[in-house]
Amino acid sequence: MKPTRRGFIKTIAVGILGNTLISSLPLNVFAESKNKDGSFEIQHGFRVFDVETQLNMEALADTLVPGSKKIGIKQIFLEYMKENPGLAGFYDAGFWNLDSISRKMTQKPYHELSAREERYQVIDHVRVRNRAFFEGFRKTIVLLYYSSPAVWKKLSYNGPPQPRGFMDYSLPPKV
């Protein structure tokens, strides 16, 4: 299909119409409600990250990045997801898929798998069949893990210099 002026104008019109429609929605469309189990609403009546999903998420994160459970990756990840409701829905569906594959292959939810071989069998299946979810989650967990000050201490990294600040920028920092 050859790009035309008419097609361009139609695209712009649809974009403006969509922007007007979305901006007319009330600000609380992506409402969050407090709940004891840690799940939250990304849209009225649509809750994500129930207890089972959180357990599966924490187990997968600890499998991919050993030691992430010790720094509280579950809470860090949930806080990050509350700021990104669209991503939260995507990952919630991905964990549902992970859990259903695990139950089909082993008759147990993913977080209850104790054998390393069973976990990696499920991971290998998800890595191939649901690549966008797996690669995105792995990237997010690595990012969240290595941005934690608790991990910085383990790596003997003092953190970025700017929070402490340099008094004189003309002099290089002392090693």
C-alpha cells in the first residue's frame, strides 16, 4: 500500500480523536485500592497480582536472579508495577500463563516446584512460547535487582556520587 496524503490525514484525525477520548476519561480510571494481599486495581473491577501470582513472580525472580528474594524483590516489583498499570496487566497475564503451564506439566503451581529441573523445564517452555513476557520480566528483574542499594553493598559499590555530591566539580573525586 502506497502512502498517500489522504491516509496521512486519516491517521492524524484518528490520533486526535483518540487523544480527545482518552483525555476526557476521569483521572481515576487506573484506580488503586488498598488490599491486604498486595493485589491492586489497574482499572475499576480489574485486580492484578493476587497472592498466587505474587508467589509465582517471586519464585521466578529468585530462579532467574538468585538472592533477589532476600532483598524483597516482591515488594520492589509490585511498587514498580503500580506505577505502570498497562505493564502490570501484561505481566499478570504472563504469570497466569506460567502457572497454567506449570500445573499442566507438573500438577503443581510454579512456586511449589522444588526440583531445579522442573522449574527450568517450565521456564524453557515459557521462554519459547511467551518470549515477550519472559524477556521483559527478566530484564525488569535484573534492572530492579541491581538498582537496589542492598545489592550495591554486596558488590562493594558505594552508589552514584551525586546524592552525596561533589563540593568542587573542578577536582576529580578521590579514589
